[in-house]
Amino acid sequence: MLRGVLLTVDPERPEAATIERAAAILRDGGLVAFPTETVYGLGANALDPAAIARIYAAKGRPATNPLIVHVADVAGARELVASFTAQAEALAAAFWPGPLTLVLPKGARVPDAATAGLPAVGVRVPAHAVALALIRAAGVPVAAPSANRSTELSPVSARHVERSLGDRIDLILDGGPTRVGIESTVVDLTGARPRILRPGVIESAQIQALVGVLDEPPARSDARERGSSANAPQLAPGQMDRHYAPRARLVLARAADPFARELARTARARGEVVGLISLGELELDSDVAVRLPRDPRACAARLYATLHAFDDEGCALVVVEAPPRDAAWDGVRDRLERAATPA
């Protein structure tokens, strides 16, 4: 089987022959990168442990980090879980297809390899014509983490996938840039009360309005311990303390932060390329600067693409204006805090 083949596909009306070629690879145990509304996913047959192992090998992903399983509809999700609860029904009706993953007790069909050995599985229905066509044509649920090396920036274009994994996978479907731009919100429904394991563009208030009071999310210190221990399976993807990271050192700063200005000045004096991502208030001397919208969804849609572009520019340091603390920014803030270089 050829490696690293890239095929362009219409993002709204994907060509049947192209989709069938990709579906055949999945049925044969291969790896296909494809667009979703959030980021590009690296897909394999979720019921095939050997295919799942190829995902982990291609990404260099720790075996403690579970996968999200993508299905075409709610019926597909029900087939994979032991119980599709009333809370799951309410959330699915409101947000599927869309950037929401539900963690539920897994059914017998789901191999332990997909869940890091845990008794729960994350499932979602993506809101992208290419992803849905591929799942339906393959005839199997598709396990699909982001299509990049582990801990690195998630891809929001086929070029990002090709640069990171092009020689490690069988096919890349190029459906253009993604729309949402960061990974799905992950909600754990296995406990006494729902809790958000990974924030995204679907906000906690929207979820709480449907399922009632939420449990507290895992503390960052707990996430750090899970992410650093090879023997501690995580409850969901995105829990590693260092994640979503560009090649450059990334520093979060407030508008009046003198430390960030001094970092940038010193880096430029050493001849390093410095990038700045501002939300409108932070200003400092830099070689490349981008102002992102002061709207959480619009900012999320452009965040990873901007960080990839700064990597292309050879930035050694990227200073990012820290987003507001309100809940609407939880998804963006989570990605930036995990990408930031420890002091």
C-alpha cells in the first residue's frame, strides 16, 4: 500500500470514488487522515485492535491516552456503549452532529485498545460531510485522534497533516481548512454528575442547561500526573499537561506584563524570530504579529492555523495575549495553557 497519498475532496459534496478508496483502506486496517469540523483526524477501524495500534505508532501516542470514536449518527453511538443515558440523549439531540464528545460506559464491541483499558469510551458525530461520508462508506466506527505527532499542534489543514505524518499513514483526504479550529468539548457521563473533561467551543452553561449541575472538572495537577505517568490511563484525550504545542516556546502574557516584553527583547537581540498573537491589548516588539478576534469562537477558528504559520516563519518565541477568564474562553485558554512552555 502506498504511503502518504493526498487526495483532494469536495468538502460539501465529497466524490463517491474518493470516499470509497479511503473507506477500503479503513476496512483493510489502514490509516486515513480526514477533515472534521474541529481538526483533521487520523482514522482507523475502531473495532480492529491492530489498526488502533497503528494510530498509536504513527503518532507516538502514549497507550494511556484513549481515542475518540466517530460514528455517523446516534444509532451508531448506541451500538458502542453499554447505556446511552437520558443525559446523552439530550446532549446528542442538541449538539450532534457537532463538536461534542460524550464519554459513556463502553459496550462489548469496543476493544480495550481504543479506551486505554478503561471501561468507558468517548463517542461523537462529526459535523463534516467528508467525515460522515467516510464513516458510512467504511461501514465501521472510526477511531480518530488529531492527525499529528503526539503533543504537537493539531492540524487544521491537509498540509499540516502531510508535514507531520505524511510518511506514516496511507491516505490524506484534503477537504480544505477546518471550521471550528480546536478539538471537541468532552463530557464525562459515567459519574453521578456530568463533568467536562476537555473544554471546547460548546460552553459549560450550554451543557448545564440540558443536564443540570456539573461536577468539577479534573484539577490541572491531576491532569499533569496522568499525563506524565505511563501507568495512569487518562479519562479522555487532551489531559496531558504539555499538549497542542508549537515548535516555538509559547508564553502567555497580560497586556501590562513587563516580563514578556523583556523575553521578546532578549530573544530578538539573540537573532531569534519572535511572534506575537494579540487580542487587541498586548503590544511588544516582534518580527511577526497577528491580531486574533476578541470573540472566543472566531479566535478558536484561527488559533492553530496562526501557530502553524509562526512555526513556518521559524519563530523561536511566541508571545500570546492571555484570553479573558470568562467561561466562553475556556476552550481557547485550555489549549494555550497546555501549549505554554513552563517557566
